[in-house]
Amino acid sequence: MGSYLPIILFAALICVVALISTIIIGINPADRNYTNKKSMKKRLVLLSVLYIIAFVPALIWTVVYYYFLR
């Protein structure tokens, strides 16, 4: 089981990078509506929810599979 740890850590690193990228995209200063706080907050919340729905369950199920179901 210990041999899977680097793979899991690499997947977690990818998820963290994706989260940071999502935040950077969500607060893009080149956008026309950047100064509109309501629009920016709405977009950031939407991107964060999409991230949570897509990547967090994948990471959790990866850990559960390799540590508990194998």
C-alpha cells in the first residue's frame, strides 16, 4: 500500500493546483466587471462550487479505494 502514496500525493497536488488556478481565473483583473464586487463574488462562488463537485470527491474516492477497498 505504501507504493501508492506518491501517486495519491501527486493527485492531491494536481487538485491543489487546479483550485489555485480556479481562484486566479475567478478574480481575473483583466475582466471589464472586475471592479463589480457582486459579479466577481458570484463568479468565484460558481467556480469554487464546480471545483468542489469535480475534484474533491475524486480525491476522496481515490484515497478510500487505495487504503480501504484494496
